[in-house]
Amino acid sequence: MNTADQAGPSPADRIGPGLITGAADDDPSGIATYSQAGAQFGLQMLWTVILTFPLMCAIQMISARIGHVTRQGLTANIRRVFPAWVTIGVAGLLVAANSLNISADIAAMAEALRLLVGGSAQIYAVTFGLLCLVLQVFLPYRVYVFWLKWLTLALFTYVAVVFSLHIDWSEVVLSVVFPQLHLNKNTLLMIVAVFGTTISPYLFFWQAGQEMEDALARGDAPRSDAQIRSHLRFIKWDTITGMAVSNIVAFFIILCAAVTLHTAGLIEIQTAAQAAEALRPLAGRFTFMLFALGIIGTGLLAVPVLAGSAAYATAEALGLRGSLSFRVERGEGRGFYAIIALATLGGVVLAFTPADPVDELFWAAVLNGIISVPIMVIMMLLAARKDVMGNYAVGGTLRSLGWLSTAVMMVTVTAMLFAT
């Protein structure tokens, strides 16, 4: 073992899974949901992304730790410990939610491109679906994401818009600390949607799978306690960085929609064109271009994450190994990539339904919030087991934050279901 191996991975090597997960979290579903929150409730929903930051950091660290320590994905670990019906149920919930999310994202990407250049949204939906599938099967994901992440920089336009307007920042702070909300059905539905698009189950499976991939790529040589703990510290800071980027962007999308759309009286976003208008004060005639770049860039990042996490879960539920390092041209992982193809193309088919893309994106976020509750409970039970995690079972502050995140989501979803 060389000196570099003994010292553990470099920070440059470790900035990856957490940062990519954070970028994928601000997918078209997130953009639409945050825009709806700002337009409908003004500044009063800003507190949601502040609250979710430590909670999503904790739950993503836990999923990453499970993947790294066990060198297996979440579903493979669930299969080891829980009855078969639990494994099948978890995989089924994830696949159902991811299929709707893929459909909503592809439909939103197609509509964004139609706004920009005209043409047929249906043709664009098929094109985006096939493009995502071909690139994911034949191109290593890290190469793919290296180029696509630059498109997501368009999201920082929302930050620039906010600083181009006159804003009473004392009012913003007061709204974060003391939000004026009536906890009725619509409010609770929006809170669940924001929580669901921020703390999304597909990200748990994705980050665990990526940490598993990284560990297996470095070989199966025994590791010292110092090496493992050093690696877990890298996971911690990579995850915090990714989640911070995700929530900063989310905060400014809500704020931007609040000070533009809500102030102008547009409190119900029904089309992608209306959502794009939040960028009008800064972008002017380039409004649709910047909006389209943000939607398409994050969609091209998120669709492979959604399809990949569904493939990890399904393959592991069936007792198969799934890996994005498999090369289908060499005859490897055909079953795994077949699942990715079904998830992606299924999303394309669903994109042809008459539902409006903005509505579909919002309800995908709500569904993610609902199914996250049982998945988070199972994941927390798994992470605390010594027979699974050995000396690296989750405890202390991380365990407390993980259960707090689970409890917050459970209470919010339960309140919403009772209210509806």
C-alpha cells in the first residue's frame, strides 16, 4: 500500500458524491416547488430550507456511511436484515416515486426547451429521455457530470436577481424566524412538498450507492480504523458542502419568487412560463434562456440519479449487484442497465400524460415527502445495528439528528394527511 493510500483520499478525490447529490437535489421538481412556495406564500416559507439543512445533512451522511462501511447499497443491507416484504416494499415505493419524478423532470425539460426555441414538447421529451439513457449506459457518470454541472450554474441567476432588487432584509430575517402561517391544508401540503423535494429518498439510495462504488473501486484490501474514520470525515465535509449549495440555491429561488411573483400578485404558478418570470427583473429578454438552462441542466443531472437509484434498489432487492462501473459494451450489467432503461423510458411515457409539468413536478415532491417516512425509519434502524455497521454504527449527535429528521418528516406528513 502506498503512502497516498495510507493517508486516505485527497479532498479533491472526495468532493464528488455529496456535491453531485446536492446539485441533483435542485432538480426541476425542486425549482418548481420552491417557485410555487415563494409565489404562493411570499417570504413565509423561507424557514423550511433553513430547518431542512442540518436534517438533510444528517440523513445523507448516514446513507453515505452505510454505503462506505458495508460496501453495499441501502437495499442490499435492508435485504440482509429485514423480511422480504420490507425489502420489496421499500424498492417498490422508490421505483414508483422515481418514475413520477423522472416523468415530471423530462416533461419540464421538454417544456423549457419549447419555451426557448418553439417546436414540439413531446419530441423533446423523447429526445431528452433517450439522451439521458444513452449517456448513462455508455459514458462514465463522472465524465458526464463534469460537463453538465456547468449548466446548473444558471441556477445562481436566482441569487443575482435577489441582489438586483430592493429588499428589506430585516423583513426576510423576521419571516425566517417568525413565519406568519396558518396551518391549513394548502400550507401543510406545501411544507411536505418542500421537505420532500429537499430530503428526497432517491438521494439516500444514490449517495449510498456512490460511496459503495468508490469503496469497491479502491479494492477490498483491509482498512485500518484510522483510514475508515479519515474517510468518514471526508464524507462529512463533502456532504455538508453539497447540501449547503443545494439549500442556498433553494433559499434564493423561494426569495426570488416571493419578491417578484408574489409581490406582483401571481400567487399560483400554473405554467413553466409563469415560473420563468421570476427571472425577468435581471434577465429581461434572456429570461426564458436562463430558466431553460437551469431546468435542462439540473434535469440532465437528476434523471440519471433517479434512474440509477431505482436500478440500485431493484437489482439489490433481487439479490443482484448493480454498478455504474459496469460497461454494457463488454456484456456487463445488462440486467442493471435494463432497469435503468425501463425507469427512464417509463418516465418518458408518463411525460405524455395531459398533466401540466408544473403540477406534476409539485406532486412528485409531495409523493417523495410521503414515502420518505418509512424509508427513513428503516434506514435509521439499519444504521444503528452493530451486526451491519460494526464499530461504525451511527450514534451520538448524528443519530439524534437522523431521528429528528425522521420525526419532523413524519409529523408533517401525518398532519397533512389529516388535514386533507
